[in-house]
Amino acid sequence: MSDELSHLALEGAEIAVRVTPKASRDRIVVEEGQIRIYVTTVPEDGKANAAVQKLLAKALGLPKSRLSLIRGQTSRDKVFRVG
């Protein structure tokens, strides 16, 4: 999986994802050019956002501190920036 996304790990890159919380398992699926992230975490108090950030960072081969959520804190459609 990380091979598919590692090319996105560029400084300043913005990565748009669609999130599905409360999924059966954590996973990342790339379909038709869109990144879909499924997390088992519930969407309360930012827990799902943190889980998405951690999973995306691992797939990109980056520490999660290098990713910041810039849009979509309460939406299923989110944008992360590589910093």
C-alpha cells in the first residue's frame, strides 16, 4: 500500500481523502484516483481524525507530525498537507 502513496509525500503537497469511520478494519483504498480511508475509530473528539492521520502517515512513510489536517475537521472529505 505505501508504494502507491509514497510519491505523494512531497513537502507542501495537499492530499485529499474521503474517510469512513466505524469501519470493520483500518485500511486505505485507492479507487479511480481517490484515496478512501477506512478507520475503526468513532468520529468523536477528533479520535477518527487522529486515526486517519496516523494511517495516512504510515502509508506515506512519514512521521504523523509531518501531516496536518487543513480542511474537513468535521467532514468525511478531508485535506492533509505534508509539512
